[in-house]
Amino acid sequence: MRISQLSAASGVPIPTIKYYLREGLLPQGEQTAATRAEYGEGHLRRLRLIRALLEVGRLPVAAISQIIEAVEDDALPVHQMLGTAHYALASPVEVQPDDEAHQAARERVDTLIAELGWHIHPEAPTRDELAQILVRMDQLGMPATDGELRHHAGVILRLVAEREMTKIPFDGPRETAVESLVVGTVLYGKAFDVLRRLAHESESARLLAPEG
Amino acid sequence: MRISQLSAASGVPIPTIKYYLREGLLPQGEQTAATRAEYGEGHLRRLRLIRALLEVGRLPVAAISQIIEAVEDDALPVHQMLGTAHYALASPVEVQPDDEAHQAARERVDTLIAELGWHIHPEAPTRDELAQILVRMDQLGMPATDGELRHHAGVILRLVAEREMTKIPFDGPRETAVESLVVGTVLYGKAFDVLRRLAHESESARLLAPEG
């Protein structure tokens, strides 16, 4: 299809498509004449991925760009490619080297991961992300105990392993696996968050306004 | 304490504290002389709340402002006050009136909430937020079935009701209840999200790189 048809099919304006082409988020179309390129189903699917990451995932373009680079780099082993995608989804945490509260929380996180027997890269930015949240919980007088963390981690691992990972086509093309993983992580993460807020509203209503 | 001491104790620079005072996020100190005001523990706690909502929750100042207004409005019944706080945490979703996919997803959400027997306001923005995510999942070929949604909702309600709501001091001062609810919602939500990404990484590693 031509760029105008790609725009109509995806709902993405032509100037935005051209921006994605320039940034390398979207692969170039097949040049069929000096001023004409053909686009296919792959372009349509990629556009949907980009919009979902932007609009639902609220990821910055730089993070999307990292994810797409990993998808396209055939030399990267699948596990590392998925790691790149995972780490692009982490919120960068700035840690001061003399921040003792953070160092203590980070040790708690490392111990928790070791006790759970989870396979997490020693340099995974997610470790510091979780440590930062634990520090905030302490500061705000709502500390999470190790027992609570282990309980939450167990429940979440079961949901992820039994309900989410089973949807990822690991035996298909690598692009499909990463797309499913990233989209699944972002969308299921959002769905979780919304369901949690709904459960909070419902429980507050039940406790405080039983007539409602 | 003076503003300089408040700054030292909170780690928030004086110009930022003055900005929060101008925006009404932080209540004015007690004026003890023409150019001198006294601040107390309440200011310190409020500053920590603002920083947590900004840095951990990544909420825009407008949302923080809405939450703090609800905290400070003693005339607002507790349940409505908590509702305001909840809705400030929702990501606004723009719905086109002729968007049939969205309307169908919204009906699924309304049916799900009714079947679960959850107490959710009919105008809660969270309903459209969840509907938008369902539409994206369909578009990207990773649809969530009603059975999966009900299963996730049940697991999440148990965690929220048994582990999170029990920490909120509903019988204490109203400010404390909202602070706990908002901070708990944001921080537990973030902790959930990070634990989910860790579980994803661990499961991918286990499935794809068993030697790791």
C-alpha cells in the first residue's frame, strides 16, 4: 500500500509516519519508483506497536527506539533481546553513592531475589527501581515487610507464569516474541494497575459508604 | 522551624518550597514576624508526600493539586474525598463518540464490574481507562478473555483487601487516611509493576537461557 493508505489504515497522520521513518522506528518501504514506496502488513503492525507504547505505555520515544533496535538486531540472542526490551521499560533511578537508605533497601531487594530463586541480571535497573520504592514506603511511614514482599512476589509470579508468558509465541519469529512480551508487559501492567485502583475504590466504598 | 531548616530536613531546595507555597500544595507557615514564618512536622510530611507523588508516582502537578485540595476540604465526606484522590490517579482517556470498538469494550468493563459486585461510581474514569487497554489488546492480537479478567480481578481484590486496605488508618484524622490511600495506591502500584517486570525477566530467563 502507499503511505496515504498506510495512514488511513492505521489512523496515524502522514507527517507522523514520516517522522517514525526518519527516526528509524518504522522500516523504510520498498522503493517502487523515485517518489513512491510500498508498505505492507509489517508496517501496519509496527505502527500499532509504536502507538500502543506511546499512548498506552506512555514510553518516551528514546525507550521505544531502544526496544525496536533490539527487535531488529538479528545478531542479538533472544534472551538478551528480551532483556533490552525489559530494561527500556524500567524508570531510570539516580542513586547517590552515599545514599545509605537506598543501599540498605537495595540489599533487601538482592536478598529477596536470591531467596525467591528468580533469574535476574545482577545489573538489572529494576533492582534499584524496587529499592527506591521501598525507601519511599519507609519514609512515608508505610513500610513493606519482607513477608509481604515475598507474598506479593509469589502471587505475581504465578499470574505471570501461568497467564501471561503462555501467550508469548517463543517458537515463532523473534519480532513477534518481543512485540508480545513488550506489549503484554505494558498492557497487562496497565490493566493490573487499573484493576488495583478499581479494587481500592470498591473496598473504600464498602468500608465507608455501605449504602452505596 | 524556619524555611531553611525545612529545606535541610526535607532535602527540597528553598525555591521549590516557595513554588509549592505559591501553588497552594504546601500550607503557609505561621507568620511570626514580617519576614519570618514557622513550619512544623505537618509541612515536612506534606513535602514528603508531594515528592513521592512527583518522583515515584510521576503525577503531574495538576493531579497532585487536586489530591491535596480534597485532603484539605473538611466539608467533603470521606468517601468522596477518597474518590477525588482515586480519580486524580487515573490517566485521562479521550473517547470519540463514534468509536464502536471502545463502546463495546466499555460495555465489557461495565458488565465485569457488575458481575464482580464491585462498588464503582458509574462515572469513574477508571472504567474508560480499562476499556482503552482492552481495545489495544484486541488490536495487537493479545486479547484478554472475560475469564482472565475475572481471575486477575479476584487475585488483585484479595491482595488489596487483605494486605493494603488494612494499613489505612480510617479511624484517624482524614488527612492521614487520604495520604495513606494515595501513597499506598501509587507506591504499591509501582511495586506491583516492578515485581511483574522482574517475574517476566526471571521466567524468560528460565525458559530461554536455563544455564543462567
